[in-house]
Amino acid sequence: MQSQCVCHFGGDKEFLAKLECYKEPYMHKVFIADGAKWIWNWVEGCYPEAVQVLDFPHLRFYILV
């Protein structure tokens, strides 16, 4: 089994361009993100079968608020 990780600090257009070459060959997709609405909407729209996970630091923040 092989995994690929893509990280990015900045705008969504640059991130999506960076992600483009990695996303298609994998049958099972898991997206770990910070809870930004645009990310969840994009994943749901493009990969409704993907698993979406809120990253731990943001999970902790939302639980403690």
C-alpha cells in the first residue's frame, strides 16, 4: 500500500493545482483538513466517497470552545 501527502500554506487555487497530480490514481481517498468550509465542500463535490477527517489541533480547538 502506498500513500501520498500534500501540504500547503496559502490560497486554495495553488493548493488544488499542487494536489492535481496526486489525486486520481488512488482508489481510497482520505482528506485530513482544518475544517475550512471550502475544503469540505470541494472534497464532497469531487470525491463524495472519500473519508474526511478533521485534524487533531482543530478538533481540540472546536471541542474546547
